[in-house]
Amino acid sequence: MANLTKRYGTRVAVDDVSFEVGRGEVVGFLGPNGAGKTTTLRILAGVLGSTSGSATVAGHDLVRASLEARRHIGYMPEAVPLYPEMRVVEYLRFRAELKLVTRSQRARFVDEAMDRAGVLEVANRTIDHLSKGYRQRVGIADAIVAKPPVIILDEPTAGLDPNQIRHARALVRELGREHTVVVSTHILSEVEACATRVLLIHHGRLVAQGATSDIRAMRQAVAVDVTVRGSFAAADQALRCTAGVASVEPLETTEPFARFRATFEGALSTEDRPGATERIVNAMVGAGLGVSEVRAYGGSLEDVFAALTQDPGDLE
Amino acid sequence: MRSFWPIYKREMFAFFVTPLAWVLIVAFLVVQGMHFFLVVDHFAHQVDITSDETPLAAFFGNTVLLYLVLFMLVPPMTMRTFAEERRSGTVETLMSGPVSTASVVLAKYAAALTTYVVMWIPTVLYVVILGRIGGLDGRAAASAYLGVLLVGAGYLALGTCASALARSQFVAMIWTAFALLALFIVGMGEFVTREGTLFHDVCVHVSVWGHMNDFASGLVDSRHLVFYGTLIVLPLFIATRAVEAWRWG
């Protein structure tokens, strides 16, 4: 995918995005809502044309050899649109036929897809009557039914309950063994849970890409919020000479506890931060203040983005 | 074109599994039954039987009833085709498959046309009844049905086009109804414009009323065939371009 740009009138939805996804990779497409994830995925799936730039799937250009390229893609759109009047198995048979699965293989492919996506128990139910979780899974079954080499899932866990999210993530990881998978999400932990590589997109621009572990490293805490039994003054006193702590500020709390935020020194490296946290706790214990809670502050997706958009070259 | 068949099957499924097709067919047959009754009743009480008009010609031609029912039936038959897929987003899944735009348009159109034909099939019974009671010109009956098929095919093509252009089913329905009505009214110009003027000729050429009268009396005019060919191909072509344009929207 090279120099892809998509404009809607004067609004630029995707701005000069280029990336490559290798065979068997699970790539997480990460960005806040409205960042251009869906637009990029729709272009990649051949549903939307780009204003400029080109995209190639499995060696087929998405514009010049559109049909051939689309044969190699299984795509699940964001809202998982399905035909409500059809039964699950009918719908998947229709999709398999549409995706040129031969008649002799069709029944088997549909069964396998239903089995993997976990919709066998609702095979004969009308899609209209399915819960959100099952609809999502039918969408995934549709994406994998023709066993395409490339699978594109737009927000596969949106609107699911925690149990279903776990199931969906496991499924994505499993799909990654045989297929190239591109998943979009606005939740950082989601990418960490199933992707090997991350593409960060913000305001239509690709701000960073790298292995999931690199992104995880960026997600470091900038401070710790500590709750102790005692007074803030005592805690503040004890932290004056603790190495690595830049500042201490009180937070709201109820007696007899004191809560404060100890911000790390900016120069502190990622490896040194746990040590600083330990020193903070030791200082508290040394001062006779019982520590009841220590919580890392910062390191959210927003913080990562804030860091990246200020200095986009940071990651490489 | 390999995607034509699965999409066609799904469209037929959507027509007949939802009550829509059945409601339309029942409504259509009730109206046609009343229409047939009136025609037969009229001829049964006719004193002057030297008139060259046959019940068959009266059933298919020289009557506004045929069009009235089509004005009501065609818009709801075609309004869904694209507008609904667009609203629900299923068009995205559909177009992400290895399907060509032309095959999507043709499959959806063919399904609507098939439903239309199914709607008319029971009326063959009327023709059989007419044949049993009095004489029947088989070729006139065939040409009358050809006319019905062509008029319907043209109307459905217009409806499919409107559905591809409109954002909602309702708008598609209104557009289709007005397009059909406008076409009919322009045809009516045949009777109010002065003969010999260009406008009069245009009105005659597009007059669905006039075409059906000819077809009903067994006259198959090649100019009519060309007209309906255009009325089918042009809207479908526009629909294909419109669907293609969504991709670049």
C-alpha cells in the first residue's frame, strides 16, 4: 500500500499512508476514533477507491485487477452489516458462493467457518434474532469462509462483553497462524493482546509503526498515584530525597488516608521506572506510612499519541 | 458475471421470504380480478357486438387500470434494491467480494423482473377463460403479454436506477412513482398536442398508453421494441455507474 490518500471534498481522511503487511502477520491498526482507520481498511478491502496512491493485495492491484484482488480478501466492516432475513447458514452459503467457493467445497467451508467463529449453535437462527456478540462472530465467519490469504477486520471487538472480547482476540490470534490479518481498534491493550505489529494512525497520517513490544515500551507510566495511611505532609517530606521523583502533588482523598501523585523525572529511562516506584514505596514504609495502593498513571493510548504527534520520528 | 447467480438467488429469497412480494402479488391479483370482472361484465351486456374491440384488447389496452396498478406496484418492488443495502451497510460486504458492479445491478434487476413475471402468471387464467367462452386470437394474447413484459421491464429499470441514486428507500419510491407518472403524462400529450409538430411525435413515441393499445391488438411495432430496449438499458447503465461512483464518493 503506497502513498494512499483519500479526500472527501476538502477534508483529507487518509493522508499519504504507506505500509506493507507480510504473510502471516497480525497487524493492529491503532488510532482514536475518526483517525482514518476505517477509511484505510475500506480502501484495502476494495470497497472504496483512493484519491491517489495504490494498493496491492497478494500481488493484485486493487484498482487494475480489482476482482482478482478482492478474491484474496475477507473483509468484515465496522458495523457488521448482515441481511437480517436470512438464517446464519443460508447467509454464509450465499457468501461462500459469492466468493467463488466451488459447490463441492461449499458445505465444508461453511461448516468450518461456523465452527471457528463459534456460531454452530445458532446456524439455523435468523440473523435478525441474534445478539450483538453472535452477529459479530457471523461477520468473522463471513470474512474467513472462503479461506482468503488476507483477512481485514474492522473493530472486531466493538460492542462485545469481556468474555466475548477474550474469545474474539483468541480467534484473531489463531487466524494469524494461517492468514495475514489486519485488525483495527482504538484500544491499545487490544493490539497488545493479538497483534505482532502495530500501525498507529492519527488524523489520517501514519504516525508510527513497529513491533507491538516497541509500542508497549512507549506506554510507560509518567507518574504513580500512591495512597498511604497518614498525612500528605509526612509523605511529601519522605519523598524529598527519593531519587527519580521530580515532583509530588496531593490528590483528593478521605481521612485517614493521604493520596498523592509522584511524577517521575523526565530523564528516567524505562528500565529505571520500576526501581523508582520501589524507592517511593520504601520511603513510605520507612516513614511509617502504610501503603494501601500504588497505581501507575499515564501510558494510555492518548499519552502515546501525545508523545508521538509532538515528535513523530521518535519511534524509528 | 459469476456473481450474478448467487446475488439473483439472494434477491429472490429476500423478495419471497419477506411478506413484500406476497403482499404485492395479492394486491395485484385482487385489482386485476376486479378489472377482469368489469371488462367481462361490460362485454356481456354489450348489445352491439359488431364492434371490433375484443375483451382481450380491453383488458390490456385502452384502460388506465393497467398503469394505475403498475404505478403502485413497481416503486415498492424496486425501492429496496440498492437504497436498503446502502442504508444497512450490506453493500459494503457485497462489494468487498469478487463481484462486478454490472453483475450486481443485473442480478437485482433480474430478480425484480422475475417477481413481476410471477405476478402476472395467474392472469393467464383470464385469457384461458376468455378463450373457452368466446374465440381468442392467440397471437394477440402473446403480443399483449409481450407488451406487459416490456412495460414492466422498462418501469423496473427506472425503479432500479432510482434506488441506486437515492439515499433512502422512501426517496427511491417517490422518485420512481414520479418518473413513471411523468412518462405516462408525456405520452398523454399525444391527445392534446397538435398533430404534425415535433412535440406531438415525441409524445406518440413515448406513449406507454399507445404502445399497450398496439400490443393488446396484436401489433408488434419495432419502434416500440427500440423504445423499451432504451428504457431498460439506459437506466440500468446509469444505475451501474451510480453504484460504481459510491466507491469513489
